[in-house]
Amino acid sequence: NSATFFNEIIDQRICYNDEILVSAPVIGESYLWEPNDFIDDNTAISPIFDPDISSTYVFTATNSFGCFIKDTFQIIVDDIPDVFAGDNASLCIGDSILLNANGNATDYEWNNGITDGEEIEVNFSEDYILTGTSIDGCINKDTISIIALTNPNTFNGEDDGYINLCVNDSVQLQAQGADNYFWTPSLFLSDATVPNPWANPNSTIQYILT
């Protein structure tokens, strides 16, 4: 039986991790796609190819009389770009973070309307997705998760913030709602790092709780 070579299947181009369906250019009794690498069914009329490197394939169609035709084509695999959105971060509400794209893509785009290099204020937990596109049109994505930490609701025990005290008296300051405390200045305090220190100032003084 003679074989006829022709060029009905054009070369294909895909991105790494993509797949492509290639259909037989003629109707036959049986089909064979070789080599049988990265093909879901190498005897189907329209198999799916997902090579991870550029590959050359040979298609053969045979009719009921045993006559066959062949075709050779390439599937070129382009690399996807490296894309890095940044390390995940946990920040207090009201803090800011700079979103910068990193990688070797030619174009970058953030979701949520963010401009690359923009400093955003953290108001709630949110994921930011960075999409990078290579010069070949291949796309890769990366996500940075920003966790918004609730600020402590500190309370010093006084609604107006003032405590009236006689000379030589002492008072225990009151604070709650946080994990760590620091009173400044530490003058006349029993311990500036506890929520409820004793204070015995000898003059009017203002304490700030952090």
C-alpha cells in the first residue's frame, strides 16, 4: 500500500499546562497518532494533546481497503511566565501594604482594580490575584492573602480619661481588651507592661496606653 504525505494539519502552539484538541483532516476506517505521548487516545479521530515540551507527531488514517495517508505536524509548547504577588501578610486594620508584581512576565494586572505598585490600606481580609502575561500570550497567576487583624479595644476604666487623686494616694489603672499592654511614661507605675498597674504620682501626669 502506498502512503501519501500532505500538510492538512497545521502546526499548533499552546502554553505549558494547556491542552489542545486536534482533529483528523480526513475520514478513515482507523486512525493512529504517533508517538503515543501526552495523548488521551491515540486512535481517536479527535484526540486531546497535552505535551509539556514541544513535540512532533505523525498522523495516519487508513481506509477499509488498507490504503493510508500520513501527515506530520508540531505542537510547540511555550513557557508560562514566572509570577510572584508577594508573601502572605497579617496586618492590623488601618495599616498599609505595597503591592508589587515580580517575575518575568511582560504585562501584569491585579484584580480588584489595584494598580501595580499601589499602597493599599487594610480594612478587611482579602485575596489579591496577580495575573502575568508573557510575550507569547501565556498566562500565569499568583495570589497574596492579606489578613486583617482586629485592633484591640482598650479601655482604661474611665469614660472621660481623667482620674482625680489626692497627693500621696495611689490608684490602680484599668485596661482590658488586648494581649499586650504598655503604659507611657512609666514614671510612678508599679509595672508599665501589665494591664492594671498601680500609680502613685506626686503631680498631675498623663499616661498613654498602647
